[in-house]
Amino acid sequence: GGPSRLLSQARMPEGKFRFINLVEPVMPFLPDVAQPEKKVPFKEKMLWTSITLFIFLVCCQIPLYGIRSNKSSDPFYWMRVILASNRGTLMELGISPIVTSGMVMQLLAGSKIIEVDQGLKKDRNLFQGAQKLFGIIITVSEAVAYVASGMYGDVKDLGFTNAFLIVFQLFCAGIVVIILDELLQKGYGLGSGISLFIATNICENIVWKCFSPTTINTGRGTEFEGAIIALFHLLITRADKVRALKEAFYRQNLPNLTSLLSTVLVFGIVIYFQGFRVDLPVKNVKSRGQNSSYPIKLFYTSNIPIILQTALVSNLYFFSQILYKRFPTNLLVNLLGVWQSIEGSTQSIPVGGLAYYVSPPHSLADILNDPFHAIFYLTFILTACALFSKTWIEVSGSSAKDVAKQLREQQMTMKGHRDSSLLKELNRYIPTAAAFGGLCIGFLTVLADFLGAIGSGTGILLAVTIIYQYFEIFVKENADGSAVFW
């Protein structure tokens, strides 16, 4: 009678079937972090955030046990930095399972395929439980797909025990990431685990590309990988100082000073745009003198459009590469993506099909050689970001209707407007801010890619928006008087 009991539990009192109630029997077995009983002091939050980051960084360095070879092409190479993952380590999958499960669940809830009443505590808990369960299922599926596709050596060479151990290690690491993320989100730390891991990984990548002491023989003699170290090395060792400077600024296939400067430029532009907002004057209906403002930022949905668009593209790359490896002559697989190995490396790059057109051009020369690719990429990013941004406000409870409801519950109304016109006024600003903000974020991403900034446009944008969010949290905590550094 198990399944029938489950289905009867999943029916609402009105006899209506709800998919989300199917999660209820599994809830006690899912990893869970208890809510803090009292407000966590700022110093303690800093400590928990540091511990979380430390655990993540350690997991990024611990190699997986049982790998035979790591020589095969890496389907997630382009997305590693953004998915906070590290090849051949416990953090092989990074945050991709959490982000994918969160994205799918939010879209299902927003499109009303799954019925969730976010006002009910029980529904909220069930929804979070469903997200975790889905995240765990994705972790196991991705781990099995990695092993089966021969990323760690041929499955026959690995043997059942090693293959099982690799999947088990990735599964445990996935659980750790889910717990760390929840720990911060429940208020023990600052921000969210996902944001923290992404920003750390991107900044680490940028710092490494500037100061890396690794030497590479390029045929023009030995050169340092780091752009700043290379500048000093070239100026000291080359007799012709002007040519040395030119090379430091424009050298190909290695980080150069132009890409470093364009990174700084994009950082500046994004921070400048972060300050753009419209303050709507609101007042309390009951007490006369209580006036305040409701800010609507240009980046109304922050970096969510980029995270969603990255999750979409990374899944496309992953499946396209695995399919192309198996069926290189199939027409449909070729339409999805044609991949080619880079000389002297195990990496593959998309050279045809959909995967090629949604990947960024790598330099101005690429744009001039294939202008259609550049135009398609620009259109795809702008459209995807604007659409995801618009969808996200409906899904995440930050649409005009939700904001109007929140203001009414706090007995606030807009100055100079009747209560009945509150929704109309908010509708003038919020959907526009969401779509236009999404467009701007998309445009800045493309700009960073076309300028050849270090990392990728997506990475830099995520790093800046996350660092800015943390800056805002610090300011808020300081204002509350709970932040005491000295």
C-alpha cells in the first residue's frame, strides 16, 4: 500500500494532486541545517564564512581516488571558473548540480507546473527539500555520466570498485556543497555558498593570470604566464625595450597587459552601473510623518540572468561534447556541436553547430573573420539575459504584484498616489528594470568577451556583482551596529 498511501498524502484537502507533497516521505533523510535560534553576531558570521571557504578550497585541491587517466577532453573546461569546479578533484562538479536544480525548480514553480504557496512555511520547506533532492539526483547522474564517458580512463580499465568509488566521492562532495550553501543561507554566514565559491574561483583565476610564475616555452624563448611578471621579465631580458613593451601588451595565447586593463575597465563600468536606481517615495498609511523610499535598481535581478544562462550553455556543451565523441558523423549531433582538439592540449573547442555559435569569439580577429558568429552570440546573450531576468522576477517573488503585496502588508503606499494605483506605478518600473537590467548585464558580458578580458565576460560580471553584494552586506551590518572589527 506504499505508493497508494504516498499518492493520498500528495492530495490536497480539496482532493487536488500536488507533485511537491511526494517529497515529504524523503524529507527526514535529506541533509538539513537547523535555523539559528538567535541572531548570529557579525564576527561569528565572518568566522563561519571563512570556515566554509576553507573547506571549499581544500576540496578543490584533494584529488579523486581511483582515476586511471586525466588525459581525456574536459567537457566543462569553458565553464570551470564559473561553476566553481576543479578538474580531477572532489570539486569536479562544483556548484553545477545546485544551480541546475535551483534553476529547474524555480522555473517549474514560476510556470505553475508545480504548485507552491511560498506564504506557507510547510510549502517553503517542501520546496527546498525538493530542490535538495533534485540536486542530489543531478550529482549522481553527472558523476555516472563522467565515469561512463571515459573522462577518468576507460571504464574497463577502472573496474567496478574504482568506478563506484569515484561516483561515491563525487556524491559526498555534492552533499558537502549543499550543506555549506545552506549553512550560509540560513544566516550563520554572509551571502550564499554559491556566490562565495564563484567569486573566490574567478578572483583566484584573475590573480593567477596576473602573477603566475609558471614558465612556458613559446618558440620566442621562455616566457612567464602571469601578465605582470612577464612585463618585468621582458623589459629586463630584451634589448629592444619598445618591442618588449609591445609584446607585454599584445602577446598572443597568453595573458597580456591589454586583457588585464580591459578587466579593470569592465570592473569599473559594472560598479558604476550598480549605483543606478530609481527611488520610489513611499509613506506609512497610519503614522503621518513616516516617509521612506523603495529602491528599484537597474540590475534588479542582479547576476541571476548570467548564472541561468551559464547553466544552460554548460549543459549544452557537456551533452554536445559527449555525444560528438560517440557519434561524430550523426547529422543531428553535428547540428548541436562539432568539436576539435587544440594542438598540444587535451582540450576541445567548438568549431561548428549550435555550441560554436553560443560560445564567445576570443579576439577582435575572430569577430572580423566570422561576423555572423559575433552577431549571433550578441543576440543570443542579450535575448537570454533579458528573458531570464523577466522570468526570474515572476518566479522568485519580486514581480510588481509581489512588491505591491509586500508594501500593503507593511501598510505602505506611494506618495501622491492612491492605494489602488500602487500596482500600476510599480508595473511602470519593475518589468522594465528587470528586462533592461538583464540586457545591460548581457551587453557588459559581451563587451568583456570582445575586449578579451582575463577569465571570461561572464566570470568578471559574476565576480563584480557578488563582491558588490558582499560590500552591501558589510555596510548593512555596520549600520545595524553589530559589525565590530576593533
